[in-house]
Amino acid sequence: MATSLATGRMRRWEGALAWRRVRARLPLILLTLLVLIVAVIYLLPLYWMFTGSLKAQKGIMMTPPEWFPASPTLENWRNLFSIKTISPWTWFKNSVIVSLGTVAISVSMSALAGYAFAKKQFPGREFLFFLILATMMLPAQVTLVPMYLFVRKLGFYNTYIGMILPMVLYPFGVFLMRQFMQNIPNELLDAARIDGASEWGQFWSIAIPLSMPALSALTILTFFNAWNNFMWQLLMAKDYKMMTLPMGVSYLALVPIGERAVLDVGLLMAGGTFGAIPMILFFLFFQRYFVQGLMVGALKG
């Protein structure tokens, strides 16, 4: 009798202890479920676009929607790469040139400006930095007309330079690099200076390696902005040969099916998926630094 009572108490005690552990972990479990739900909501359009590229026109327009392709087909992808007007690979090449050119120049200028604002003393430093931050408050549409007139006067209309030049000035990039480089100990720079390092040597050998998380985050953000930029490229590209992928995908809406001017949704889905793949791969390549770079300035060391 005594043994059975002791066993019962032990089981009740173990059950109560297990329930306490569950209650202690309940906030984490609920937070994890919330994150999963939000992730699914954000991934749903990407999933719908990818599966839509594998459906026939009838399957895409079906009501209720067809969540899984009943009869997968690559016809949309064959139609995408058989457009007679121009090859999507030309759009892809243009996007790569414009995006990588923008990343190379914008990230370099942001790093140089951020280093100067963080580690150098000069008259009007705070005021100039305030002006740079103030430009972040201007909507992009406000500067479109002045930039367009300026680029046309320079003779860069319908060129890669005209597409890249206005996008290389990235105020947020300057702000990000300044916040990160402020955390670099001045003692390291002083030691390098004593060892005979030049100003460029201090920047390249110390500031840049220590700022790789911020540089990687800035590279991703700049690449995404340049790759997805539609309005400016629409103003700068005069013909099909200078189109970037976002413009090319919008052009697919005008491609007729046979003799009928019908919107080919499957073709649009295939073009959108083709344009999204490079961004996904680019993010996966730099993702290890992305979160750390975005946490810049949260902690001061």
C-alpha cells in the first residue's frame, strides 16, 4: 500500500514538473508558431508564382485555385525563351551589369563616406551628415525628373552609365557604414599609423575587414534595390535591347498568344520566377552576414 502511494505521488510530481516545463517554454513555442505563420504568408506569393509557371493558362485561372499543379508543364518556360522580339537572356545580362555596377560603386562610396564621418574630424561633419540623412526623407518620385534631365544633358540616356549613375548615391548606406565603423577601436587605427600605415592602408587593412558584416548587408540591400528598380530603368531604356528583367517581365504582358491579344499569365509567372532566382541565390550567398549587419549600432562595444 505504502509503495503504491509513493509511486502515485512520484508520478503526480513528475507530471506537475513536466507541465511546469511546458509552461516555461510556452512563450517560445507560441513565438515559433507565429514566425512560421508569418514565413508561410510571405512565401505564399513566391510559391504561387513558381507553381503558376508550371501550369497551363486554364489551371492558373481556375476557381477555386489549384494549389498543386495537376498536370505540370514546361510550356511557359519554352515560350519565355522563344520570344521572337528579344531573348530574356539579354534582359538578364542588362540586369547583371546594372546591378553589379551599382553595387560596386555604391558600396565603395558608402564605405569611404562612412569611414570619414565615423573616424575623421573636419569642419561641418555633423551638418553634412544631417543633410545626407535628410535626403532619406525625400520620396524617390520627387527626384526622378531632375535626375532624368541631368542624365540626358550629360548624354547618358539609354546607356548603362545612365542606368547606374543616379542609383550609386545611397544615403542609407552611408548611415549604415558610419554606425558600424564607429565601433572600430581607435587604438587599432593609431597602432597602424604608428607602424607606418598610410590613411588608405588603415582604411583597407583594418576598417574594411572589421566591417564585413555591414558591407555584406549593404551589398544585399543595394543589389536588391538595383535589380528590382523599375521606374528609373523605364525612363532610361529606349529600346528592347536595354531592358532589364523587371521591365522585360512587364513587357511579357504585351506578348500575344497566337493571333489573340490575350494576357498569358503563365508566361508572366515564368518570367517573374526567372527574375527572382538571382536575388534568392544572392541572398543565400550573403545571408550569414545579413542579420549581423542589420544589428549595426544596437550594441556599442
